[in-house]
Amino acid sequence: MKEFVDGTAYNNEQGNRARKLFAAVVLAALDDAIADDKKYGNGPEQIARWARSRDGREVLSCAGIDPNERVVQGLMEFVGKGVRTSVALSREESERRHAAELETRAA
């Protein structure tokens, strides 16, 4: 019985690692689309085309993200804002956005 539990825990950990790897691929695709947007002005269209493609849907699924149209719209919005993923995920940016939101509510 103990061997089964150890094997299950190991497989779960491997699955989590794989999911994180595919999530990193999604973040890289977002950064590429943001770069395309700044250079050519077509970033949201690029990420939408990728997310709707067979490969994009597969990567999103493996990252634990349901590849539906709502997700595609969210990815397009994110790219349209032009904030790199490393900046958007940083604590400073999160605190700045939260403070700005509080200011707009107070006004």
C-alpha cells in the first residue's frame, strides 16, 4: 500500500512540474505577442491566432487552462495592455495596480 501512495505522490509531482513548464510556454507566447505588438502593431491578433491553433490549444490545456474563447479574449486584452509578463507578475506592479484601484474607488 505504501508503494502505491509513494507512486501516486511521485506522479502527481511530475504532473505539477509538467503543468508549470507549459505555463512558462504560455508566458513566453504572451511576451512574444507583446513584442510583436510594439514592433508591428499586431500582437493581440498573433496571440489569438496562436491560442486558437491546434498547438496553442494543446499547450493551454497542458498548462491547466481551458482553451475557450473567453480565455482567448483575455489573452488578447493582456497583450493589448503591453505589460510584459515578468513585470505584470511582480509584487511591485501588483501593489501599484492595487493602490491605483483604491484611489479610483475613493474618488
